Amino acid sequence: MSRLDRLVRLGYPVDVAAEVPQQAVAGCLSRLPRKQVKLYNRATIFAMAAASLAAEDAAIGAPVPDAVRAGVFLATLFIPYPIQSLLQLLPELEASGNHSQLDMGKALKRCQGGVNPLDLSLKIVPSLTAGHIAIHFGLRGACRTVADGWTGGLHAIGQAMTAIRDGALDLAFSGGAECPLEDLVFADLCGTDLLAPPAAAPDRTCRPFGLDRQGTVAGEGGVVLVLEAYEHAVARGARVRAEVAGFGAANGGLTPEGVRDSIRRAMRVALDDSRCQAVSAVSLHGDGSRLNDLGEALAVREMAGTDGPPLAYATKGAHGNLFSAAGPLEVAGAVMALESETLPPSRNCDDPDPACALALTANGPRPIVGAQTVMVNAVGAFGEAASLVVVRAS
């Protein structure tokens, strides 16, 4: 999370973001089929690289065996318009003698005869990112794009879990990818009250559950997990890292009470679906907004009843809000927390809001020896919520 020179030069009111460094992007490109990269937008690059890493970890080759029993469920929301290509095109389409109007006849003729579809139309179709994963791995089962905003990543994983549980698939690539730092998308975000104004120290701009929190920080990236029927994984000798055991979703309203009710219902449905009695810890959405943080804190405290609130942590203070990819990132974090029996620190949560009353460890990891389950939460821009229960591998 840092101040980006590109955003400073463009004069945006917010210039702090969590950008994937160019060196890491180059590393992503090295994993991708060279002849296909020209077809990918930035979100697709992230998703394809993440899918490649997931397949490697799961010991799955391309194409996958029994392709009709394998699919992809991917969340993505923002459409990354290639602004530089558009800017080069616009002067050619100006009406004669009037630089403030476009000549639609010129535009139609130019688009039909001279615009490379690889530069424009084929890179802005939202479903193509999931489609590229399906093509690369030869997946011939369900191929679904989920555009449910901040909760979309958990919805994608929940839908993949349901398809496998119902017997429709044996295996699915599932997760999310997002590139909200593209010029036009980021301009739209700056026009909302979602993004926090830059702090004196840029890496402290997102302060989940903090007394002086002012909003979230936009981040980019892609996270893909391989979900698989347990018997199918065991039969091929795969390492099972954790179980996705339950999913729930609900909608409330744009008040602290509405968000509280939405998250509370989503958590209860997910817990019932998992058939677990309780959770060891909660991976909080914690985006740093006044409304969502308070509503989520109220819901988590009420879920605990007389036993007190469960252990909880929030990580967006470190990696920003990846929107569609945030939930999958935090599911991956929950798997790692269960494997290591350690919760990550809740960065920038060192000045907590008493109204939230959550015991978060800001400056270091927290041991959770013997922990069996983690609940992962996501909260949308309009009070909607989703929750997923992750269970430690037996």
C-alpha cells in the first residue's frame, strides 16, 4: 500500500492504493502461454497466474482429466477499459469543426474497419476472464462469472462448493480477480465515499475498526483456489489443505443495524450449512469504513452470545480491498491460519473504536493451537453480506 506517482500525476483526490509491483506482474507473465497473453487484460493476467499456481499446488495438469466434470467459478466486477487505446482513437472521430462532438458515422466506420478487437472489445467482456481459465485448462463443465461486488468472491466459492456437493462437478477453479486501479474505474471510485483520504503515512490509510477510520484502500490482484470432491482428491493422491464446509448470504440495509442483521444472518446460514457448532476465529471483512466495520463488529459480538466474542482478525490494513478478489484472498489466509495454527496480525488496528469492541492483535501474530474452523466474512457496498466456513483438514 503506497502513494502511486501515476495517480498523483493524474490529479486524483486519492492517490494511495495497493498496486501489484511491476516485478510481480512480470513474474505472472512468465507463467502464462506467450501466444495468449495479448488477449488478456490486467485482471485476466492476475487470474491466469493465480490459476496456474493453484493447479501446481493441487498437482493438476492442463488439460485436466475428465474435463466435463471440471468447471470454473470466478468473481470479477470492474471492466478495465483500455483508456490509452480510446484516447488514440477519439481525435479521429471528432465532428468537423466541432471538437466537443463525435461524428457517429466516422465512429461506426472506424470501428468496423480499423479497430483491433484485441485492443478494445475482447478485453472488456466481463466473462472472458473465467473463459480464459476454462480454455487453458480444458474445463468443459460450468463456466460462470460472478459480478456480485465485494461479496462476489465468496459467492463464487460458495457456488463451486454447491456444484461439487450436489454431484454436478468433481473439481472447480474458483476465486476472484480485480484491477480497480485502471484510470476510469479508479476515477469512478474516487467519486464515491468508499476510499479513505491518504494518511500522512500511506501504509496507514486503511485502518479497520479504528477510532479514526475513514474508508478503504483500493487494491488489485487475483486469487484462485482448486475445490474438489474429497473422494476425488483422495483417489488421485492430492494433498487436501482444508474443507469449504458452509456458505451463507443475506441482505440488510445501509445502516449499522442493517449491516449487522445482514452479516448475522449470513454467518448463521453458513454455520448451519457447515453443521459446525461454533467457529474458532472470524476473518473479518474490516474494510475501514465507518458503517461496515461497526455493523460487522455488532454482528460478531452478538453471534458469540454468553461465551464472549470469538477470536477475530482483519487483514485489509495490509493488502487493501481487492473487492471481488478480497474474499478468496481471505479464504486462502484462513487456510494458512489453520495450517500454521496462527492468526495473522490485524495491521493498523492499534487504535480501536470502543464502539466496535473487538480484541484485535495489531502488532504480531496470535497462536490458535488446535483451532478447527474459521469464518470468513464479506460485506458489500449496499449492506449485503456473505460468509464462508473453512474447516481444518483432518
